Amino acid sequence: LAKTTQPISMDSYEGQEVNITCSHNNIATNDYITWYQQFPSQGPRFIIQGYKTKVTNEVASLFIPADRKSSTLSLPRVSLSDTAVYYCLVGDIAGYQKVTFGTGTKLQVIP
Amino acid sequence: DAGVIQSPRHEVTEMGQEVTLRCKPISGHNSLFWYRQTMMRGLELLIYFNNNVPIDDSGMPEDRFSAKMPNASFSTLKIQPSEPRDSAVYFCASSPGTRGNEKLFFGSGTQLSVL
């Protein structure tokens, strides 16, 4: 299983763009990259997923370079409600799931 | 769909008592996961099922923990006997398929306190 490494915490002011980078140096060919968001007292919630290049949805963008050894979650113009823990995971499309979460990045948005 | 439903939302019990946590996955989902979350250890995968069959229970901490999925719409996680170190939030999640990139849908969790 590819291990992921993320910063433990980040602070950002409201209205700023936030970029959270995740390292996954031993990512395999069949692995997809997925990001989840967790608010206090709630279960994680899927944000975005990608395999390579760029993916964008209504919530965020995900940038994946050609070597796929890292990925960056981009949150445009954050608000206080974006304060949460963000997890980066890699999962094998071809195999059974053993979806494990790392320590995540605690994002604190400041007024 | 109501999403993944867990019960109870909160459970307070005394050491040595049996605790049963319940989960109803999203209808039509083929995979079910049990996680435990603590400040010290983060989110730990305890066990997961595909089509009601346990696939990997290597995360179950010890024999005091057991999980069952008698049918596609119900799963339980039992702790017997419970200990204070079992205090944590227990999450259940389900996903539509069995591939490693499937999206997980989490319940609201059960906050367990063992005194």
C-alpha cells in the first residue's frame, strides 16, 4: 500500500486560496488519489479523486504531476466553514479495498 | 437515501460490560467498513466486508472485538468485555463496489466511553 505524507497543520485567512500537498512516493500504477474532509464530530466526507493531471469539481481542484509522486488539493477562497481535517489516500483500482487514512492535515481558517 | 446510519450516537458503559454498535449501510452498497478514531491513533481501519463476507480483520485490536454482517443491510461491532482504552469514536462506512478507489460514505459515528 502506498503511504502518504501530509503537513500536520496549516493556517489560512478567509478568502485565501489554500493548497495542501500530499506525498506518495511509492504510488503504484493502479492507484488513484482521493481526498476526504472531516469536520469535528462527523465522519470523513469525499471531496475529490483523480489519477493524473488536473481534476476540478464544485468544491476543490486536484493537481497531480506526471510522476504522480505527489498531489495538491486546492481550495479556492476558503471560509471559516472550511476549517477541518483533510486526508489524502491512495487506493488500488484493481484490488480489494483496504482504505487506510493517514494523520491528515488540520486546516484552520482564520477570520 | 438516508445515508449510513449508526446507532447509538453515544454510549457510556462500565468496564467489563458488553457493547454492541450497529450500522445500516446505504442500500445497494457492497462494501462495509468499521473504523475507530482517537486523538492518539487517528482513524484506524478495524475490519471490512465485501458482499457480507469479512475480507480483512487484521485491524481488530484483540479477541474482545468481533464484527458481523448477517445481511446486506446490517452490521454489528461488538466489544466484550469492554475496557477504558476502547473509548473512541467508531465509524461505519459503506461504498458501492469493491475496488480500491471507490468512494466511501461514512456514518455520524458512535462516541463510546468506557468508565
